[in-house]
Amino acid sequence: MYPFLRLAKDLWITRNAPPLEPFETHVSQHICWPWDLDFWNELNNGRTLTLYDLGRIPMARRAGLIAAMKRERWGLAIAGASVRYRRRVHGMERIEMRSRLLCWDARFMYIEQSMWKRTGDCASHALYRAAVTDRNGIVGTDRVRAAIGVEGEAPEVPTWVRAWIDAEDARPWPPMQD
């Protein structure tokens, strides 16, 4: 089940947090609860993706995106993700999540998120491709940036992100059926 109560708690905690500037990091604290576990008493890889929502949504709110989405009647879609898992997160373990906007292109925003253990080790690292949508499809990032008051040119896309974008563009869609 989706962690609606946890999301409500995280939105409540950040209700008075200062607005985020573009590329500023939103930091949040989380616990790996028993219902987040797999058979090996470790954070389930699918649940990791769900928990990353708990960092992205408050980050988007602090950046003014949620208010703009309500005002414009927009939606938000994750159009792709790449995750590296490097350290196990066990039951009842506390983690720090860091979430930030990395860059954008004409259609997508690229968001970086990571989970950090108290030992200082990075447990996982995710790159997301997100799109703001309306009833006609994807809303261009120029329009989104104007709605939240972000000015200036798009930052340079990091080399590793560009390689991922290129790999995604080369990936066949729809996938081949056997």
C-alpha cells in the first residue's frame, strides 16, 4: 500500500520550510519500517522507489511546483528512472534522503535522489526523468519554469545524465514481443 500517512507527515514537517532555490537539495529523514522489508530483512527494491516519492513530493512543494500544478491543473509523471543499489538498508534503520533538481531539457526535468546511512555510506542513488502534464500531454519546461518563477538558461546536462538520456532514446519502444 502507498505510504499516504508517511507522505502527509513529511508534508507537515516541511510546511514551514523555506522555499527551495533551483538545484538546492531537500533533505529528509526516514525509517525503514517492517512493511518496507523483503524476505532478507532489507529494504525492498520496489519500496525504495516508493520511498523516494517521500523526498520528491516535499521537494516539489518547496520549489513551488505543487502550487503551480494545482493552479494550472497539471499532473506530474515519472517518465523513467535509473537506480543504483549499493548498501543494504535493514529494518528499523534510519536513512537520510537527499533530493534535488539536476537539470532540464525542453520536455523533462531530471531529478537526483540518494539515500544515506548513518555510517556515511550511500545506500542507493536514483536519477528520475519527470514531466509535467496536462490534458494535451507534456507541458514544456519553459512554461513550467515560468509558472514557478525560475529564470535563466537551462544548466548544462551532466555527462552521465546525457549518456542515460541517449541510452533511453536508443531503447526501442514499444518493447519487442516474442
